Amino acid sequence: MLDTGTTAFMLVSIMLVLLMTPGLAFFYGGLARRKNVVNTMFMSLIVLGVVGVVWVLAGHSFAYGGDGSISFFGGFDLLGTAGGVQDMLAEAAETENSYPALVDVSYQAAFAMITTAIITGSVAGRMKFGAVVLFVIIWVLCVYAPLAHMVWGGEGSLIGDVIGAIDFAGGDVVHISSGVSGLVLCLILGRRKGYGLMSYRPHNVPFVVLGASLLWFGWFGFNGGSAFAADGIAALAILNTLAASAAALLSWALVERIKTGKPTLVGAATGLVAGLVVITPAAGFVEPWAAVVMGFIVSPVCYFAISFLKHKLGYDDALDAFGCHAIGGITGGILTGLFCVPDLSWTDFGGLFYTGDPSLLISQILGILITIVFVAIAVFIIGFVVKFIFKGSLRVDTAEENEGLDTVAHGESGYPAFNGLD
């Protein structure tokens, strides 16, 4: 018989996770230049439409269909969510599930949406809108869905079962995959005009804070709902999410105070997001004190990646999807191997801190490496396929980039009454 309490909990979690993508649109929109705010926000919003359709028709089947015999792919048996309504009617009469299976389709669709939207931050201000749409369609089916199966596909899955890495809510599947994808895509695109010669500053700090706040709020459904039950694990995941994000916000402000002499509101909002990222793979596996430690650790690591590594290596990750999400996700995955409470682990191994056994830590690192290699190679191929389809170029021409993509791509302005300088 269905558990109405858990069903209600999961339905609310879906709504919270769905809120995250519009929240990301505000976060990215505030970080972008004024002339690109509409385009930047629209890239996140178009993901809602594209992924919503693609996931229902094929993505969910590729990720969670099949019989588990293939370690890196689900199957074709759930195309179009086949049998979903019939199963729902049967479940209402007699089932061992605590909530309807259709809930999983919506919940995982919301995960796919926010993951895909994160990528768009790396290419802000210079990628053709049509190319973004085509890339998203291919990426969800050929990268996100197979990776979700490899991590969360159950028995026989490559990373989650064969290797034995654990990922509570998406360190590998969501953050490392999106951050690495953004990095590879921005390398294929090339730098923005004037990059390194002029300062790119957030044009709307209140938008950044609004977006970070919506992400923070939605993340409690993201991590809490990943317990898939209204129980103690969900409560732990929510508390850890709160603790890590709070610690990371403080840590980022402290790093800025030491480094530049002035803590910034944008920095605090970024630290909040970094804390959410680092706890994602560990939310249901670690004690709250460990979540605080993870939050304090991640901000200096991501700050270093964004303020130093990015400029040292010269890649133009416009809104720092790689520096925040990939680096934060990698940090969280490794720390999970240190701090995972043995009795909470999905495998036979607990964290090194508790057991002295490095087995889980090694599995975590191996899972991260496989994720990075798989995603990097796949995105490199997809990027050049899309580039070929769009006549050899993924980016708008120089004149259009200088004018701004709001008017060029959409015929709109975020601030039509604004008469000041960009």
C-alpha cells in the first residue's frame, strides 16, 4: 500500500527541485553583463522545456529502464514513460512501493533540468542559442542519462555497483558532469572578446542573491528528497545541507576578507552555493559536524579555482560552472570517502576517518575519474558534432557579441528604459 506521507514528501521535493532552475536563471542573470541578461536567463529557462520533453520521451528510459544487464545504459522499455499510467492504477490497488513510480519520472526530470542548466553558465555571452538547444538535447540523452545509470542504476551499474562509489544526491551525476561539460564546451568555443583585457563584473547583485536564495531553498528538496522517504535519512540530509551551506558562506566571506580586505555579497552567495555542492554527494552519509567541516573546506578550494587556476590556465568559464560545481563536486566526493558513517554507507565500506580502511575513498576517487573522462570525451564529440551542424561555428560573430545577445538573439532588452553605460 502506498505511503501517503512519503508520497506527499516526494511531491513537495519535486516542486522544490523544479524551483532551482529558475533560481539558477536569476543567479546567472545577475552575474552576466547587462546586454546578455535575457539570453543568459533564457538559456536556463529553455532547458525546462527541452529537458522536460526529452526526459519523458526517452531520457528516463535510458537512465532507469532495462533489466540491469548493461552497466552504462538503461534501456528502451520505458520510452514515452510506457506503462506509467497502468502501473499507477495497479499500485493504487496493491504495491510494495511507498510512493507511485511516476513520482520518480518527475523527480529525476527536475534533476536533469538543473544539471543541464548549470552548463550554460560556462558559455554565457557568446554561444548561438540554437546550438545551445541542440547541445542540450544530445547531452541529456548521451551524457546525463547514461551517467545517472552508471551511478544510480542499481545492480550492475558501473560506478555505483561495480566500483562501489556512493553519491547520495549527485556529486558525480550533477555537479562534476555539468562543470566538466561546461569547461570542455567553453574550450571549444574560445574566449569572449576582450577576455583578460577588461573586467567582467556582475551587473545585478540583487539578482545573484535572489537566485542563490532560490537555489538554497530548492536544494532541501534536492538533497532531502534523495532519501526517497520521509524518514531520518531525509532529516539528516536536510540538516547537513543547512550546515554545509552555512559554513561555506562564512568560509568564503573569511577568505575574501583575508585575500582582498573586503567580503562581498556576491562572494557570500557563491560560497552558499559551493557549500550546497560539496554536501550533495555526502548529505545522507555524514554527521552534521562533518558537514560543517566540508563547508569550511570547499570555499577556499573553489575560491582558488575561480580566482587563480582559471586565470593561470586561461580558460574562459564565463560564470564559473567548472570552478564552483566540478571542483566543489570533486571535493565533496573525496570527503565523502573520509567522513561516511559506516552504518549509512550503501556499500560494505565506511569512511577512512571511521574505519582506517581506504577502500571507500579509493572507490570515490575512481568513480570521479571515470565520470570526468566519460563526460569530457562525450562532450568533446558532441560539441564538434553540433559545431559541424552549425556550419563550423558554435558562437555568434564578433559584431553580434559586441552588441549583446539579448537584442541579437531575442529582440529584447532586460532593461529597456536604462540609458546608462553597460
